[in-house]
Amino acid sequence: MLEYWIPITIAAAFLQNMRSALQKHLQGRLSTVGAGYSRFLYALPVAALYLWVITYFTGQELPPTNTKFLIYCFLGGICQIMFTVFLLWMFSFQSFAVGTTFSKLEVVMVAILGALILQDLLNFPAIVAVVVSTLGVFALSLNQSKLSIGALLAGLFRKPTLVGLICAAWLGGSVVFFRGASLSLEHHSFTLSAAFTLCISLVIQNITMGGYLLIREPGEFGRVLTNWRWAGAAGVMGAFASICWFTAFTMQNASYVRALGQIELLFTFIATTVFFREKVSPAELVGILFVCAGILILLLWG
């Protein structure tokens, strides 16, 4: 029988792909930090409305919060923000392509941090699936960055590589902490737990990142509001994606969810080849085959 987290994760990956496409229209209109903040600002009303709909139509009350829940929400929100900050830092390096490639190790970081923090352990087929799909992501990243394996190895001990790995750790940490926050509510409804966790996390992120913008980039806040059409569209699409991600994280081990979530790369691949008629390189084909193989191993035996 098909488990519910599988179609929810696939929907999350598809919606995230749509959000990324919409955010491209913000390039040149907003700074990178401003574009990141708009994602949180415009997602909050949608997430709040979704939470209200659940409570109204099911008659359930909001779960009581606890210290662990609030700490996990705060840490998850900060990790997600720090990922953006370190990603910007990485792009400032001349050889940022190497660091970008190593930042793709997010799923591996989720597996490690999930085991350490939440005791979410993987069975052997799931470990194989994570490794195989990660190799596919590496192949795709090498092709996009025009890097050779020699250049990748040469940059192994340089600062951009370390920053790329820290990026992956921040992103992986956010996933694990958000799952931990939702599970710490110990509520019988995974849907309500996920929705409540998302709302509280977005409130924390809005306060934190909004305060940063007002202090460091005061003019950017106004531009976020002025460009409400594209920023709002991206934020709303991101909210729907986050609703699906948080629900899937609550239902299943975060490593499984993020590994399956790499199907987003397949959506991108289909779009570029079918709709934009772009040529496929051998490295891209190998990368996609590895990603697909990892996903199949995960679903069939993981």
C-alpha cells in the first residue's frame, strides 16, 4: 500500500520547483536576503489560514507548547536563515563552484544529524539509496559548474569546500529540528502538529530576519512590500511546499523524505529537456539515472 508521506513529499518537491521558478522574477528587484525574507513574510498568512482551517473543520484545539518544541522551532528557523547567510558568503569566493557542489550533501547531513539528535536510524537499503542519489546530485552539480573531478579534489581542503559543507549542515539541521519540534508536541494528528510547527517557525523567522533587514538593509523592507506580486506569488507557493514538507517530516524519517525530495531534480530535468529543448550531456544523464535509482531503492526496499 502506498504510504501517505510519499505523494506528499512528491507534491512538496514539485511545489518547491514552482517556487524557485517564481523567485527568479525577483532577481534584480530584491537583494538575496530580501528575496529570502519575502519567502517567510508572504508564507505566514497562508500557513496561519491553513492552521485555522484544520482547527475549525476538525474541531481540534491547538496542541500545548513545551520548552523542547520552542527550542527546536527556534533552532530550525535559525538554521534555515544561517544556510542563506553561508550560501551568500560562499558565492563571494572566486572558486565557489566547489563549495556549491559540497553543499549538495544535505541529505547525508540530515541522516547524520537525525541519528544524533532524534535517534532516527536508517536501514541498510536506505543508506544505499542516500549514497546513490547523492552521487547523482554530485554528477549534476559537477556538470552545471563545469567542474572536473580533478578540480573538485584539488579544492577539497580549501575554504569554499568547508563553507559548502557547513551550508549542507545548516540546511540538514533545519530539517531535523523542524521534525523534532513537530514530534515533541506528541499530538495524535500529524497534520495539526505539522501546521502548528510551521506557523511558529515562520513567526520566529519573520521576527529574526525582519529585524535584520530593518537594521542592516532598511530600504529593502519597502522593496519587499512594493514587489508584492512576484514576492507574494513565490511566498504563497513556498507556503504550500512547506506545508507538504512539514507534514511529510512529521510522518516519516527526515532522511527518507529529503532523499525522495530529490525527485525535484527530475522535474527540472524534464522541464529543461521537454519544454525548453535543451541538450542533455552524458554527465546529466548519469546524474539523473543515479537519482532515480536512489529513489527506487528507497521506495522498494528502504
